[in-house]
Amino acid sequence: MAASITLRGRVVAPDEVIADGIVSVRGDRLEYAGPAEAAPEQLREGAEQVSGYIMPGLVDIHCHGGGGQSFPDALNAEDAKVAVLAHRRAGTTSLVASTVTAAPQTLRERTATLRELCEAGDLVGIHWEGPFISCERCGAQDPALIIPPDPELTRELCEIAGPYAFTMTIAPEKALVVGDGGVADVLINAGALPSFGHTDAGPVETEQALRDAAARLKNSPAARSARATATHLFNGMRPIHHRDPGPITAMLSAAERGELVVELIADGAHLSPELVRHVYELLGREACVFVTDAMAAAGMPDGQYRLGSQDVTVADGVARLTGGNSIAGGTSRLIEQVRLMAGAGIPLVDCVYMAATGPAVVLGRDDIGELAAGARADLLIVDDELAPVRVYHGGELVS
């Protein structure tokens, strides 16, 4: 049942940590969020004092699963919800479910299942990671299931997803990705975003695709965001070399121009904390979002798992294809990335922005990802070490 509560303590607002703040919940909405001195007297008198920090529920826009369940493998909504709750209990109150490269009929079926959870309010969108990607940079994606870009299949998936079609990862070097009637064009017209990644592209074709997407998004009334995204920058793409720069420098330039948002898997396994901090310092928080890329092992012990058609072994918290070296998704929850990167020198307020407010902006949502009056009552209360203590989703205590 939705709560009516008032909390007082250190509040992580979009631009500052309010040392003495109040957050008031009435039903499923925030009634007040701001300095205690500016709050109505009745809120100050009845507030529960909390230690640690009060921050908005986090928003993960790239996640394959958790709690032992995988979105690409879930045959029904009940199984998929296990993964949703594994992240929600750790403070991620808004989650985009990601598929992996699979046969077209499998993608149709998974999309329909995930739409059920979106309509129930358990997910906020659907992300297709493939199947129109590079075999050379497929990572943990099954190369046998990668197919040439197909605008008609893209249109069909978007129709099945309806308003919950969020992003699709596509390799910019592939034919029928850019241009009129291409996959990116179909996505944008459907209200979804192209997300460029799993690519072996060079800088020229990458820049052409990014500029094409930026122009289409600017002129599209259906666009949820003015900026496309880069799927987990650095991972699943040709690395930078000073004589063969690949796609990354073009992506950094587009992000600096305000035309792209880059995903960063800030878990310490996919990227070094120093690299994440340097990208943040170069681009600013508005151009970066933290994502987990989590698979079924998030929140679970080491062992054997499944990701789509691939077997995965998790050892020391790192998921890799069984018998291979490719990292096969993440095992973190977003609050763990916030904690790691705050410890690596990024101000807490900016870590929370990149794990909550920024992803909400990409989603085109102004009712989540921020503590503000009228927003959905999604709260994460953490202790001084940034470990979750209590979570509210839509005003309801998450157990």
C-alpha cells in the first residue's frame, strides 16, 4: 500500500546534497523535496530523521537480468519479474529490459512478454541488443544468430513493444542502418532510439551514422530524446589506436557536441574507474549514463548461468562465456557503481545524476530519476557507505 511518510536528512538533489533536507511522500507521489528550512512547518515537525542519504530511485537503461533470471530467457512475465525485483531491492526502481541477439521469432516472443511487465509498471522500456551487429565485435552475443539489418523486422518489433520500444543496438557500418527507411530511421519514427555499438566501424562511417541520427531525432515529433546513445562505450567495439581510431573518438566528439549519450558500465570489471572518471571529466555528466548490462548473476553467487543461447561462467563476480574470455554482461546493481565511482573521485551528486536523472532524460521521463514535487515516489535510502537501507517504489516499501 502506498505510504504517507516524511523523511529528514541529507537529500541528494540534482545539483547539490542538501545537508538538512526533507522528502515527503503522499500516495505514489512526492509532495515536497528540498531544504528543511523551506518546508511547511507540519512536515518539519512530523519528519522521521534518517542517517545516511536520501536519493532518488535509480534508473538502469541497459539490463539483461538478475536474481538468477534473464530477460532474454524468460518464457513468462513471472520469471522476468524475478530479475526486476533483484534490482529494485537494491534501489533501481526504473528498469529497461534488454534482450540479446536471437532468432526473429524469439525476439518477437520476448518482446511481447516484456511488454506485459511494462504495462504492469514493472519495466519502463525494452532494449534490443542486436541482432544487427558486428560479428567481429559481438562479445557474448551468438554470432550464428547475427543477421543483416532488417527494417521490416525492426518495424515489427517496435509495433509489438508499442510505446515501450526504447532502444536497439546497431552497428553503424552495416548496410540499411542509416538513411531513409533504414533501421535507425524506423526506430526514430517509432519513438525509439538507435544505440550504436557492437561495432567494428571506423571513424568516418561512425560519424556519418551519428550525424544522420542526430538530424533525424531533431526533426522527429516522435523522438523521446534529442540524443541517440552509444551501447556500453569501449566494450564491444574496436579499441582506439592512434593510427586506427575506430568508432570511439567519433562517439566522444558527438557526445561533446550534445548529439549522443554514452553508456558506461562503471562496475570496475568492464572499465577501470579511472577511465570512467576521465570520460565524465571530458564530457560532463549530462552526456554519460551508468548502466549495469547485468545478466542473471547480478546479486547472485559465482557459478553457471545462461544468457540467451550462450553458457556463462561467473568467477570472482565477473561473467564470461564458458570456455572463453569474452565478458558476458555484468553482475552489479547500479548503487554499487555509484558507490565505486564516488570512491573514485566523482562527486556523489553527479554519480546519482548519471545513475538516475540522466537515464530518465534519455527515456523522455520527467517523473522519475529526481527528487522533485510531483515526481513518482521512488526513493532510495542508503547508509554512510552508500549501502541500501530502504527502497520505495511508487510510494510502496520494497521488501
